Amino acid sequence: MRFRLLRRRLTISAPRMAVRSALPWPFRWAMLAIVLGFCAAIGLWAFEFGKDIAGLEKGSKEELSRLHAQLSSVHAELALVKGERDKAQSIANTADALVTAEKASHASLLTQSRQLEIENRSLRDDLGFFEKLIPANGVEGLAIRGLQAELQNGSTLKWQLLVIQSGKGQAEFNGRLELIFSGVLNGKPWSATLPGEPPAIKVRQYGRIGGQFELPAQVVVKGVSVKVMDGATMRATQSIKL
């Protein structure tokens, strides 16, 4: 009987035992909170102590200060570069304005030069005409001077002449001009007059008149003749060969 009781106590079939703490639960929780707070304080102290040892906070502040200084330097350099750029742009704009003004001045000078050449040519022509105003010795009355004809662009004949009236007390002459152009067309003689009504002319001392005549195709002009007519009466005539 004793053996059975002993075996029952020592085997799995032995009755369960419960070990209960003598401390109450509130006291256990208080102790646990104290332990956790103490561990947290130790951890925080270890973290701060580690930062101080590693110099992280001090290094971060120094790096931040250095970056601020570099940023300020970059801003200063950028402002300097912008100033140089604005100055260069101003110089470029001034140079463009000067080049434009120089081109305009050059174009104006070329225009003035061409205009002077045209005026010089016109003055030479006028001088030639006025030289022909001088009448021949002992010759008075109506006369044709300076008949000229020039072929332009291969199909346009430009002509001009000067009619003078010398002598004292001459009344104004009113008449008309008759021009005859002669030449060759396809190997045959050819002639033509100005189209339309003959041009009228009024002369007291001198009168200059001119115009253009469009030539038919394949015409070769050989000469020009002009007559000053007073009604049916011819007062003066002149011919030239080309």
C-alpha cells in the first residue's frame, strides 16, 4: 500500500501541484514598471553618451554650417555670373545697334552716291544741250540741235532733241515734231513714225523734248530723222545714223 502511494506520487499519474507567489499583483506591476523605466533611462543615457562619443551632433552642425557657407558662395558666384552676362548682353546689343547704324549709313551713302552719279550725268547732258544753244554765226531762226537716239534693252529706242530759236524779237513758235525711224526688217527696208498724234512743241528761245519708241521684233534701226513742222511747212530738220 505504501509502495503504491509512493509510485503514484513519483509518476505522471501523481496529483498536480500549484506554486503560488506570496507577492500581490499590484506590487508585481509596480516592480515591473520600475525595472522598465530604469532600463529605458539606461538606454537613453547610453544613446546620448554614444552620440557625444561619436561626435555625430557636433559633426552634423559643422557640416550644416559648411553647406550654408558653400550655398552662400554659390549664390554670390551666380550673382556675379548674371552680372557679367547682363554686361556682355548690353555690349552685344550696343554692337548690334552700331552694326545696324553702320549698315544704314553705308546704304545711305550708296544711295547718295548713285543719286550724285545720276545728277552728274544729267548735268553733263544739260551742258551738252546748252552748248548747242549757241547759234552758228549769222544764223537766225528755228533750228534743231543735239538729236540723240540710244537703243535700250534691245527693243526700246530712247530719243531726245533740242529745238532753239535765235534772233531778237522772235515770237513764240507753236508747231509739231515728226520723227521717222528707218532700218531693216528681215533683210528688207523698214520705216516707222511715232504712234498717235505727233508731239506738239512750243519754243520761244529753246525747248527740249524726248521720248521712247518700242521697236518691232527683229528690227535693226539704222537712222532717225526729225522735222519741225509749222502746219504744212517744214521749219527745221535733222537726221542721224545709228
